[in-house]
Amino acid sequence: MSAEARHIRPAFVLITDNESVTRRLNDSIGDEGDLLIAEPSSLERILQIIDSVSAMLAIIHIPVGNHASHLDLIEELHASKPLLPLLVFTESWDSDMVLEIMRSGACDLITKESSRDEIRDRLRRIMKKTAHYATIRDKPRGKIIGIVSARPDADSAILCLHLGLALRQHSPESKTLLLDLGIPEADSLSFLDLQASYSFVDAVRSIRRFDETLIETAFAKHHSGLALLAMAEESTADDITANDVIVLLNILRSYFQYVVVNLSGLPKSQFLQLTTVHADQLFLLCEQTVPSCRSNKKLMDFLLKNQPDCPIELIVDRYLDKQEPSGAEIAERLGLPLRTILPSSGLARLYMKNSGRTLFEFAPQDKYAQAIEQFAKSLLGLKPLAERRSWLSFFTSFLQKH
């Protein structure tokens, strides 16, 4: 399954503060879609989650003995999102209450007695009836490009930084963000000698007031126009929920056409899984060494175990032509398509780490810099210069003959 197809997978928002109901519906929905949780106390927060993930459906849990406030919530949701289907999950069944629920704006109802198959069938029927809503609510979304590697290393940050700069250079009309969540933390900021008081964790905490002004004032920015957001050195992702990750990623892709995410060195965790599953394109960065191949094979197995349809491509770093294993052999061993190889360029990388300048600034003809530039162009669908010259030569020759 392609990355584009994976992102058509529907998102459902469950409005409840009951953990047993959450577990029940999570189990019932299974792979029918992604279930996000919103507490019923804040309509503003509910609407934000619905918008950020372009939810196909909202499920409202009505607990026993608290019908009135939840009926009001259904009415408010229906008024705010008249095209959004509202499914009610109720723990008690009463004909009068059912009538009230439907009058409030719900399109269907399930109970705690409903079977797993019945719940899935209701979801499918609702989505089929309201397929037009998906077309109305959809809007252009930016592309998330993820780079993963099993081993903590500054080279992943170097790749992500220069990839972001190259995307910005060759698509100047597009806003580009480098989201540096890898280990070591915030290396991309250090390489550019940038100071940032605003981190990824701060962004998670700012979700409710996210807007263009916050991005312009709080995000670090390179003089090229590339925006940067990193995990602070003292921060961890331990207290960040699944909702937080999904909502923030969807918010970021609504403001940026390209989001390059450095995920290298992160432990095999739900945080890593959630972030990679929302990437439009995912690349595994592996060095030309046996230890790197072994650890990255384990990482790849973890990602594919949780996301069997995840389309991962291989990038081989610090590549030496006359050394084994070759790029093709590494790709074969890992069972991944080889996307590109990156030359070692050790001295150039060392100077870049200590100078506060990028390779594009002081060594644009370096083979590593050129390889990343070509990689970025391929992501943008731009033809290599040699190929463009070949076509230009052919076209010129054709005109001369005719």
C-alpha cells in the first residue's frame, strides 16, 4: 500500500473520559481507522482535534445519568460541523432518550450490547453514506518526509538539515520545516549556531493556540527561510500522548508544504511508531558497516511488525565505492529498495559541524552536498540537470532540422 493510500485511512474522534469505553471501541474499530480521544469538557478542543486530523466521524459517549449535558454537546457539535456524522455510544437504552439523541443531531446509535461486527458495520455504512463529506473537508496537506536510523548519530541531523535546505532552495514558494526529534537532541540547531527557547514539547503544549504568528515568532529560522523545531535536550517524549503527536503533525502539515523529520536514534516505542506511520515517505539511513546493518534490520522489523504496509526506502550513508558490502547488497539484505547513496565527505562534514555554516554555503560542489541536492530534486519530481540538458539538446536539434 502506498503512503498516499495509507493517509486516506479514516480518522474517528471518540468523545469520552471513560477508559473502558475507549478500550472497547479501540478493539471494535481495529484497522477500520485511527481512533483519537477527546474529553467532553471542551468543545473548542474537540473541534480542534476534528479539524487537525480531518475526522470522518465523531463518536459521543453518553454515560449513565449524565444525558442532558451530552445532548447539548451533540447539538453544539452538529451546529459547528453540520456535515460531520455523529455516532452515539450509550450505556443505557430508552426509547425516549433515543428520540432525543436523534433530534440533537446524531445520525446513528450503538450501545454497550452492540457486537464488534455490528459496530464495524455501522461505521462502514455511515462512511459510505457520507463519502461526500470527505471531499468537502479535504484540503491540501503538506508532505511529511521521515528519516529513521537505529543508531544515535549526528549524520542523520546533517542529512535532514541539508535535505530541508535543498527542498527550500528548489521549491522556494513552499514553506519547509525541519522537525529534529532525533538523538543527539537538537544537533541541527547546534550546526547552524542557532539558539531556540521553543521546543517540540512546547509546541505540543501550544496546540490549542497554534497559528501563523506562533510559528513566525517562536520557531527557529535559518536565513534561507527554513524553519526548525527540535526536541530540547532536557525533554523527553514520555509524557506526550498519541493524540498530541497526531494532532501536532497534522497541524504542522497544514502550515508547511514539506516537513522533514529526523527520527534517528529513538528507542523502539509508540512515539516512534506514531510518527513514522504518519510520514508520507520514510527512509532508513544505514551505514556501510555490519553493526549498522544489524541494528537497522531490527529497527526495520519493528516498524514493519507494527505497520506491515509501511513503504520504507534505503539510504546508505558514508559510502565508499571500493568497499563491501555494496549498496545493492545492503538493500538486498534488508529487503528494501535502494533510494540513494551518500558519499563519506568526512572533512567537509567535520568542518560543517564546527563552522555554523552549511555545506551548500562553503562546499556546494562537494559530492555529499550534490548527492543530497539530487535526492531533494527527486522528491520534488525535478529531473537531473544532465537529463534536462539532454532533452534541451534533442529539442534544439529537432528545431534545427525542421
